Amino acid sequence: MEVENFAVPALVTGLAWDGSRLWLLEGADRRVSTFEPAPGRFEPRFALAEPARAIAFHAGELVSLPADGMRILCLDPATGREKSSLGLEDRGAFSLVSDGKELWLLDQDSRRLSAIDPSSGRRREDRVLSDPVRSPAWAGIDLWALLVRRERPAKPFRWRGLAPGAGPFPPGPGSEFALVRIDAGTGGIAERFALPSEPAALAFDGRSFWYSCASAEGLERLEIPRGLRRD
């Protein structure tokens, strides 16, 4: 895949495509911005009232998954204010994505991907995935996601002021980061493309994938090989 870098002054933890631009979530600071690829225009929008794990566009609405994982909020895209709330039957979701018809939640611990009933918040279809993935994105009829396998370094890593091995650790030599296509029948990986660093969020704009890095500002755009596009 061809990779193109875009300088964006944000550490992006969530991505969503509304048909013409990307919406960027900075989870730590609760900030939401937009990025228009063609002119390369970055525009800060608003700050959320509470931390969020993910954002998505569904049925023309901007929605967010708060950090408690217990609700889906419909937001005013002009102000970020809550318009409505949908309670979920259980907590644990870390990602949400729309396929144009259904809104899906991913529980990264159980690796369960579930379609959500928009009236009750109950899960009405479940798929169990075989690998530790995050930030799913639908591309036509295919489900893609970010594969993240982190291994500790062979030697204890020491952050300034902390004991060896304490705090977050950089990925070790056995770590694996990739863009993967999920097999609809088995929940396993059907295709994979290695990424150079740990990714945080993924979106699809109808032609290309966009992803952010977990430890650096900016966005990467990946062109899909023609033979893998099944719109």
C-alpha cells in the first residue's frame, strides 16, 4: 500500500468520515476537530463535555462513545452538545463504527463485535474476532481493523523518575502492528498489511484508509490495492 503523511497538530485517538471530511478526536483533551484532505485544512471545532473513546457518523449524525462505555451520545456537530443518549445493555465497548445501516460496537477485551438496536441499546448480532484488533472500519462489504500486538522489550525500560519496568512500555521486538481485513465467516484475519508504528484510530473515506499513530501527531493515508477493493 502507498502511504502518505499529513501534518495535523493533534494526537488523534478517534477518527470518523462524514462523506467530505475527517472528524478527529483527541481523547485525552476531549477536543474534536475536522480535516479536509484536498485543501489540507485543519479546523478545531469544540471540546466534549466528557472524555470519549471513539466517534462515528451514523445516519447523518455525529455520535460518540463516552469513556464509561455505557452510552452512545448523538452530538450537535456545530457545538458538540448532547442531543440524545442511548443506554447500552452492558459496558465494555471501546470502539464504534457505522456500516451505513447498522451501528457496531467492539469490545476489545472479549473481541466481540456487536450490532446495536438503535431503540433499546441491546446487542442484536454478535461476531467474535480471533485477534486483538481496535478501531474497526467498514470498506464496502469488508470489515477492516487495526491489529495491535504489543510485546515488552527484552530489557526493562526505565522512564525518568520511575523504577525499571514501571509505567507504559515501548513495543518490544515481537510486537506486530498491521491493517487487517476480517474474514466475515470465521472472524479471523484474511489479509494483513504491516504498519511501521503502533496505530490508534482508523477510518475509510470510500477510497482510502486513514489512520493515526498512538504516540505522534499527524495522519497517514493508505491507498487500497485495486484487487482488494470490493465496494
